[in-house]
Amino acid sequence: ETGVTQSPTHLIKTRGQQVTLRCSSQSGHNTVSWYQQALGQGPQFIFQYYREEENGRGNFPPRFSGLQFPNYSSELNVNALELDDSALYLCASSLGQANGYTFGSGTRLTVV
Amino acid sequence: QKEVEQDPGPLSVPEGAIVSLNCTYSNSAFQYFMWYRQYSRKGPELLMYTYSSGNKEDGRFTAQVDKSSKYISLFIRDSQPSDSATYLCAMSVEVYGNKLVFGAGTILRVKS
């Protein structure tokens, strides 16, 4: 399997709810990063996981959390959703901690 | 002030034109520079990457970095309608860094 796949592609949630987004890394890639891209903006770094450990975090509150599994797939969890959490959530994987990231097509989250 | 500034456009050019896309940045510690292309409803795709100052050419694309001016550019020669997309500059502090800092993206439209 090649490429980074994310699910679901679209999601609508109500303010205050919780959401889990999923990412399957490109084959052989052991590093995964999550980014939030608001409409008309560039992606913002949320955090990165390397070999199942968090390895760097951006300026996002603790209600944004993640996991990486032994097969290097990953989840992004967001609790207590706010309207401003509406965005495209991108997963990117790489081999090691190099900058050659491969991005998935993202999950479009709408909070109403 | 944002760490990375990028003119959002849109930039509209006729087919065959030379396109110049630019970013400025404030963090002098950045040493690894990238350009990504993002089509609508897709994740970013890595086009070019350069380390420190200098030029790099790949087909119709040329990336330039001027660290003394904190200014990077992407030139597209013989632009095609298929080049119509959002172009994002990104940079990081470490060569094997875990956090990419993106510009807001420039929307490019190439008219046939």
C-alpha cells in the first residue's frame, strides 16, 4: 500500500462533542505529524509521533491529543469541540524525522 | 507578525508565462526550505526543497533562497493550466526537524 490515507474524508460535529480522526502512514514510514489547515491559511503544526512517542507539539491546547500504533498508523483526538476547530486536518508521514513528508488528502471537520 | 509571510494572491497569468512566487520570514534559524503545491480538496505535495542559501532547479521549477534577506522564491517557467493550484512555502529550523512552518499560500491561476 502506498500513500497516506485518512478517514473519514468529511465530518460534521456539534460544539462540545469529541472527534477521532485516523491516518494510515505510507508503507515503511515510522513518523507521523498532524497539521490543522483553516480555510485560506497554511497548515499549522499540531504534533508529531515517532515510534509511538510524542516528539514535538505545536501551540495547541491539551484537548488535542494523539496516538501512534505499532503499525505506525495514528489517531488525532479532539475533545470539547469549538467552532474554531472547523478546518482541514492533515496527516503527514515520513521515514525517520526527515522533512520529506508525504501528506494525506485530509479530513474536513465542520463544527456547528 | 507571522514567522512566514506569503502573498495570498490570487495570481492570474496567461499560459506560457513565467511565474514568481515569494515568501519572507523572520526567524533567522530557518535553514531548510520547501515549496508545496496543493490542489483543491487535496493534501500538499512536495515540489522542491533546498538547504540554506542558493538555487535549485527541477524541470520548469527553480527555487531560490536568500538567507541574508530572509526571502525565498519559486519560479515556474512555461506555466500550464495544470499548474493552477495553491502554492505553499514551508521551512524548518532543523535539517531533520519535526515542525514545518508554512506560509498562508498563494493561489495561482494559469489561463489557457
